[in-house]
Amino acid sequence: MMDKALRVLQKYFGYSQLREGQEKVITSLLQGSDTLAIMPTGAGKSLSYQIPALLFEGVTLVISPLISLMKDQVDALKEFGVSSTFINSSLTLRETRSRIEQAGRGEYKLVYVAPERLETESFGELLESLHISFVAIDEAHCVSQWGHDFRPSYLRLGPFIQGLPRRPLVGAFTATATEGVKQDIIRHLRLHNPKIFVTGFDRPNLTFSSLRGENKKVFLLEYVQAHPEQCGIVYAATRKEVDALQAFLTGKGIKAGRYHAGMNDMERQESQEDFLYDRTPVIVATNAFGMGIDKSNVRYVIHFNMPKTMEAYYQEAGRAGRDGEPAECILLFSPQDVVLQRHMIEQTTLHPERKVNELKKLQEMVDYCHTTRCLRKTILEYFGENDVPEECGNCGNCKDDRETVDITVEAQKIFSCIYRMRERFGMNLVAEVLKGSRAKKVLDLKFDQLSTYGIMRQAAVQDIKDCMNYLITENYLRLTAGEYPLIKLEPKVVPVLKGEAKVFRKVARKIEKKNIDPQSLFERLRALRRTIAAREKLPPYMIFADNTLREMAETCPGERTALLRINGVGERKLEKYGREFLAEIQAYVQGH
Ligand code: ADP
Ligand code: ZN
């Protein structure tokens, strides 16, 4: 049975081995068991249902929440030589009917369906003629109110499946592992004695770091500048922030796009495509961006603001490095984010029990930002994995080599100023007073008469604020809740003011510059890929993934069979692109 699966894997997708999690899930499905597969983003969920779909008789329905995902997946499958189609609200009834008829004639093995379609009765009737052997439900956590992406139409899935003339095999796929979500999936989707598999959540090629007290804008700019030619996603919390950051980066000459729900469909589509096609290497976006973006060569994901939950964080950060090549996930923490998120949760009309749940999740996210333990271990334990080594050696905390400086004097100045202002003001005003500003509010309140007025005159206001942020993250200071947070002193400041304790700060992280040699074979293959992609009107990563190009560059295959042995080169791609890539490799080899 596994032989067949491996043959399909090699023939269409060009891979020689299944990953451990995939093998278990595929075996379970081929044995005919309903299956719940919990796999982190990038672990290879799609193949886990596509391979069974290709082996089963009849048609597989793939339920998938986003229209953009469907079109992408159908396009990508086409490149692999697999014919599939999608049905969503963008089609007329006639088109829908004709696609179903074609599937009935065996022209499509997979039909991607938006869950909203299931709400119309006529759709169920249309499907009656079809031999549906398997229903694969992608992003299955959308069925749960406890998840972070609840979609009411997912609740229709259970009854829909039950209503089919012959009950198909059901597979549910998600990256969310919490117990409540798991139980909801089993119950609402009415899975029959499901086999449950939780794939290792580790993504060894991702380097995680969480940075506190950085000047976020400066960091972002320097990072993006140090990684030219590389694709990255910058997540920000609000539309306004997205617009501002994109304008900021563009103003500095960086090709950056933006994406959020406030833009119209066309603008969004355009931004998304520019990013997928590597035309704008950087995209600044809210969390509306990404579900279903399976661009495999994203080299970094920077969170400019902290997300609400670890699930959301790991899913968004996990969009980096799906091709298995090294990639970075950086979270820029600032205490204001916590205040804002808490405020938003408290303002919602959620049931009190759910509010408590959300606040707890938020706290777990904040803890992640503050831990000095290995970040990978922290993540994996959160997702329920035990036996994780103490140190991974490949996260910001394991390899923190930043220099430590003594900032006791600055801290004392800030603490006394807050004390003299009676802890009744926000961070901005405190910074103005320390700087010695002549702003009206400062003068009106007679703060220019305080002994702490202007005692940090040499520093920039932003640096003073950065320093305060750092002191907040280290629990010397605290921001109150609410829309206009006040800055307060914590007990930890007392020994510092008395001169009995010192305060240390790690200086800003050094950003390593990536050097790119345009003459290297890898870069030449990338350039060729770009040309082909433009010609085929496809995103470059759909031609070949970065790691496939890397393997080509390392092994320099000289003829077709050698090229076919490279991971990611299947029969169809060999036919379509083999000649051009072999020629480029040969030209390079001759030149050296
Ligand atoms: P998920 O849906 O779980 O986020 P994908 O299905 O998009 O992940 O797969 C992530 C990447 O891993 C894709 O680029 C895919 O081609 C690659 N991949 C999946 N399975 C394998 C495999 N067995 N061997 C090599 N690469 C694989
Ligand atoms: Zn680590």
C-alpha cells in the first residue's frame, strides 16, 4: 500500500520520501479510518490528503476556507500534473454544475469546495450523482469556537457529510492542537472512531527570537536592508500601522507591499500576487494575510506587534521557510501591545468564560516574549510535546551573544521622574519632561520646575521611551490598563533607587548581513526561474522550490535522470523545465 503512495509521491511531486507524520496519516487514510491530523504549518498537510485522493476511486472533496487558497492549490497541482478544480461563490450555477459533471466523468480527482457552498441545499443535490470517496477538511479548527478562526459555515460540515448518499471517508487537518479544539473537531465533524495523529511541531530550520526594548522601526529597516532579495512578511496589529510601516519602508527605497482587510479585493489581490511573484519581496500585513499563502521561499517573518495567542503566532511565523531552508522568525515585543490586546479582549461582548480563556492565552503569549529559556522548547511544550532538549542551539535565547551594558543611572533618572510626576501620566509625557521639552502641556503642569526636568537632555526622546519600554518588560515599571495607559513604578525599583541594585540591558542585536553572489549557480538558477515564472505567469516557487534549486546547485546534475533524482523534480516538471535548467547548469560548469 505504501509502495503505491511512494510511487505517486515520486511521479507527481518529485519527492522520494514521506515525512514521518505524513506516512502515518496516509497509512491510516488508506486503511479507511477517519483521521484527525494535527500538523504544524509547513509540515506537509496538503500531500497527506492529496496522495490518498490520487489513489482512491472516485472524487475527493477538499473543504478549504479561503478562495485564494483554492486557486493557488489548483494551480500548484496543475504544475505537478494533477488535474483538480474548485467551487466557490465566484462561479455561476452553470459553471458549478459543469465542473461537477466533469468531476463525475473522472476529469478531476480533487474538487476544492468553500464551506459556504454547503449551506445551499441545491448544492447537496448537485453532488448526488458524484462518487465521493473522501472528504478532506483543511483548517478543521475553524469548526471550533475555542480556536482562533471560528467560521460558522464549518458547522454545516457534519450534517452535510452525514446527508451524502454514501458516507465517505473523512480526514480533518489542522495546526491547532489544544484539547478543546480537538474535541470540537471530532464532535462537530462527526468523525467515526478517528485515529488521531499529532506530528512533531518542531521546525528545525526556523530560528526564533523575541526581542524586547528594541527600537522597532530602526530594527525593521536595518533588518530588511540587510536581507535584500529575500522575501519576508512583516505582521502588524492594525490597518493603520500596516499603512504607516509600508509607507515608511517604501520611503526608504524598499519594495514593500501591504495587505489588510480595509483594502478592496482588487488591491489585495494585486498586493498578494506581487508578493507571490517575488515582485515586492516584502509585504507588511495584518493577520488577514497568509492563511492559504503557501509561498515556500519566505525567508523571514517579523512580528512588529505581538499576536493574541501562541497558536496565531506559530501559524503566522510558520509561514517562513516552508521549503526547509533556514529562515528567521522575529517577534518585536513592546508592552503597549499587551495593554492594547487586553483592552480589546475586555471590550468584546464575548461570554465571560471565553474572555477568561482569551486573557489566559494572551498571558501565555506574553510569557513567551519574556522567557529566557530556549524559545523552541517553550513553543513545543506549549503544543504538548515533552522530552524536548533544554537548548536547541538555534534560537535567540540559546545563542544570545549581545553585549550587556549597565544602565543603572538612566534607570534611576527615569524612576525618580515618574515618582515626582506622582505616577499619574503616560510614557510620552514622562519622556518629554526628562528631555526638558518646552511643550505646552509640560509648562502648564509646571513640570519644568521638577528637579528631574531635562536630566536626560542629551538623549533622543525615542531612546528614552525605548529605555522605559525595556524597564517595563523587565518589570521595573508597569503600564496601567485602558486606552491611555499610565506608567507606574513596581517594587523592584526601590533597591535601584537606594543604590543597592544595578540594572543591565542587552544592547541592540547585531543584524547579520546576508551576502549574495549573483554569479553563484544558485543565483543563476533563481534568475532562470524568475524568467520562466514570468513567461508561465506563475509564482516562481511553483516552478521549483528554493531547496530544489539549492540541491541542483550543489549536485550539478548533467542529464535528465540525475535531475529527476533531485527532491522536488517530478515527471511533469522534468518534461516542462528540465531542458532549460540542465542547459544553465551545463553553461555554469563549463565556465568553471
Ligand atoms: P502545510 O499545508 O502543512 O503548511 P504544505 O503542504 O504546504 O504544508 O507543505 C510544505 C512544504 O513542504 C511544501 O513546499 C511541500 O512541497 C514540501 N513537502 C511536503 N511533503 C514533502 C516531502 N515528503 N518531502 C519533501 N518536501 C515536502
Ligand atoms: Zn533554543
